[in-house]
Amino acid sequence: MHELSIALSIVEIAEEEVKKAGGTQVEQIVLEIGSLASIEEEALAFAWQEAVKQTVLEKAIYVIQNTAGRAVCLACKREFELSFMYDLCPFCGDFRKELMQGKELRIKSLIII
């Protein structure tokens, strides 16, 4: 379950940011997770409960913002949404594409108090 290591890494980052800001805890954390990031949100939520115990994130409101997968076709140059990395261009059927978004996993914001 790599979601536990992800949760622990987020805790580490939050601890550093709270220290830099001179705060004591995080009131809210917003995570941006792309639909193609291979993150199981239920598994992350389960791991989160254990990872944040006795940390600056223990009482934080936990918000996830999802980002849809988007790509540009390298053949016809049109943008399209994709659900899976191997989706074909819906306009020309070509498989070659450049991923524009959807693999994100980032802390979008922290409210530190």
C-alpha cells in the first residue's frame, strides 16, 4: 500500500511548513490528485487516519480536489480528456499523445495556525 508512504510524506512536508511559518498545527490541507496518478483515494483516507496521529495534521480538515486527465494528440494537435493513459485520441484515433494533466499529487494549500 503505497498510500501510507504518501500520507507519511505529506505529514513530513506539513511538519516542515508549520515549523517555517512558526505555527503549531494545520487547520486545513487541500490535496490535488490527478485521475491518472494511480492513487486509491479510499486507501489514502484509511492510511491518512494513522499517519496523522500526534502530528500537526491530526485535527486538520482534509480536502481532496480531483484533476481530470487531459492530453494533446501529437497527430491532430487537439486536446482531449482521458480516463486511462492508453486512451486513443477521440478525434483521429491516434495513440500518440502528450499528457498535460492528470498525474498530479500535490499539496495545493495549507492553513497553518
